[in-house]
Amino acid sequence: MEKVIYVDNNATTRVADEVKEAMLPFLTELYGNPSSMHTFGGQVAKYIRDARENVAQLLGARPEEIVFTSCGTESDNAAIMGILRANRGKRHIVTSRVEHPAVRSLCKYLENEGYSVTEVAVDREGLLDMQMLEDSITDNTAVVSIMYANNETGVIFPVEEIAGLCKSKGVVFHTDAVQAVGKVPIDLSRSNIDLLSLSGHKLHAPKGVGALYIRRGTSISPCLIGGHQERGRRGGTENVASIVGLGTAADLAKRNMNVENTRVKRLRDKLEKEILAKTPDSFLNGKKDQRLPNTSNISFEYVEGEAILLMLDSLGICASSGSACTSGSLEPSHVMRAMGIPFTAAHGSTRFSLSIYNTEEEIDYIIGRVPKVIKRLREISPFNKKDSFTSDFGVGLGGHPRSH
Ligand SMILES: Cc1ncc(COP(=O)(O)O)c(C=O)c1O
């Protein structure tokens, strides 16, 4: 296969070599069950303790506040369902219009089950309507769940402010920090956040492992009922190799935080600036100075996102789009729609998400190709005339929004 330039790190990341090395013994000789009485199994428990310590350190949490799960989706479900089960008298959830389906679809499901759900709006820059959020919280609200950073635009929400607000109103606050952990510093020791979800495969650990932070003293029902693992909060024999991998990834992320916020950010800024300067009718989606350091979401007017991705793919560039194709129809993502991005632009929104493994040469290569790709697509597109587009989001309904 030709060299791949991977700028789709919000979808998933490459497993770090250090992570793979740390995991290997647990896929080969160290296969014991950490709950076993014998030394062979019992020795494995120490490595789980170390991993828990590493994840806790990355977040400024206590080790006993970390519960290992199978993914970000499980962490989100465990948090929200666990709070609802522990507070049966309260039937209202506050969330946002731009959450990942791991929260959004769950809330829609709960709505069908009789809960009431308020989805807080965002503005054109993807910023949360804080007044609406505050006004939404009532005596019946069991949990507020607002993401730390948006997966499509990288926009960071004021979660500390929201956590403080929730605390003052006596409501539990959960944040889906799947895209933020490892990219921006988080210190839960000086925070009012009650629950926080993360996912290993977004920070160079393997897919299929995540964690949920549960602040000490939070009243929550277990997510998987079974054995005594994870202090009874999640039964089931531990995914030892992946947990060890997540621990190593957390340690690496802590050490690379500075690189993420200097070199990666510089490369992202360069990519974005050059592409916007060289491509007419293009603009940035999301508040420029309130974003993750690795994410850039750019709209190219009058072109289809899927066509952009296919052409970039043929050049070895892996990016992501704000619209998705099902049976030939295209629909902008719920995030672009919530932000009120016009159909002509939401349709062609493209996300570039970098990691510490991207190089200057790769970024230069992308900068050299993207403006040409857009120019070419506009020449051949049936939508190249501005008036052939409609601003009605109803056009092309039937697609599915991107979900990572
Ligand atoms: C913001 C956000 N939340 C949750 C998830 C789900 O994580 P996982 O794939 O580990 O279930 C994702 C994955 O893309 C995400 O971006």
C-alpha cells in the first residue's frame, strides 16, 4: 500500500509502539486472571493497579475514582444510566444538540422511555447557549451531560463553568471528554465535574478500552452487574492487555501534552491558514481560539464532502467529512445543522484531525493538494453554480451523521 497521510485522528489513532510493547506480555505469557488466588494470576493485578494510577494521574483523579470500561460509548452509557438508576425520582436530562451519538442517541432512547430531555442550542461558532443551559436545569433534572470538546469542530465547552453551575443547583454533571483527554490538560482535583468519559483509541491505545471517572461520593448504580471487579461498579473479567495499553497511553499523553499544544497546534494552524488562503469560498467551522489543538473543520462551498474525501483518499490523504452518504443521498451532520451552517457549506465540510505522528512534510503535501482538489471538483460538480443549491436542510435527507 502507498504511504498514507493520516489526518483522521478524531476517528481513531495509531497504537503507539510503547503501548503495543507494554501489552504484548498480557497477550502471551502473562495470561492469568487478576482475580485468581494463585501467584500466576494475582501478579497481573499489579499491572492493572499501575494502569489505573496512570489514568488517574493524567486526569488529576484518585485511582479508585477510575473504572475501566470497553469504550467511550460504554462510559457515556454507564454514567448517564447509572445516575438515572440511582436517582429514580428525577426524570429530566439536560444535554446539547451537538453531542456524539454515544450520548445523543441514548438520550433519544430515554426520551422514548418517558424521560424528558432538553438539548441546549449552540451558535454559529459552535458555542453553547449558557443561558439556555442554566434555564433548563429544574428540580426534576437528574443529570447534565455536556461534551468537553466536540469531535467534529474541536470546539471546547466551558465544562468547569457548567460543573460549577450544576454543583450550585445540586445536579450531577457528566462530561464526554473522549476527544479532550490527552489533548488538553485536565485536572479533576480542582474541578466540580462528577463523571468523565474517555476512550483509549483516541489517545494511541487500542480500540475496545475506555474509562469512566466517578468522583468519590457520587451516588451511581453499577453499569454491569456481576463479579466484584472494578469495586463492584463494572463486573466482568478485566481486558488486561488493553487496560495496560491504556495506562501506558495515558502516561505517554501526559508527557506529550506539551507537544500536542505546541507542535501539533502549529501544524494544524499552518494547514488551516494555507488552505483557507488558497481556496476561494472556504471558511473555518467552530470558534477559532476555543478549540482542541489538533482539529480543523473547513467548509468548502458548493462541493460535496464525500467527493472531497474520495479524491483526497486517492491521493493517500485520510480525512473526514461533515456529511455522509447513504443510498445516494447526502445529509449534513447534526453538528453542522445545529450550528446553522448553510447547506451549501455544511455539505462540503471536511475535518482534518492531527496527531503527534504527523510531520511537516505531510502537512505541506496536504496544503499542496487540497486547493487543487476543490478547484477540480468545482469544475466537474453539477452543483458548481451557486444557484443550483438550496439552503433547505430537507434536501437529501436520509443520510446518517458522522459518528466519531
Ligand atoms: C465525543 C465522542 N464521544 C464518544 C465517542 C465514542 O467512543 P468509542 O468509539 O470508544 O465508543 C466518540 C468516538 O468517536 C467521540 O468522538
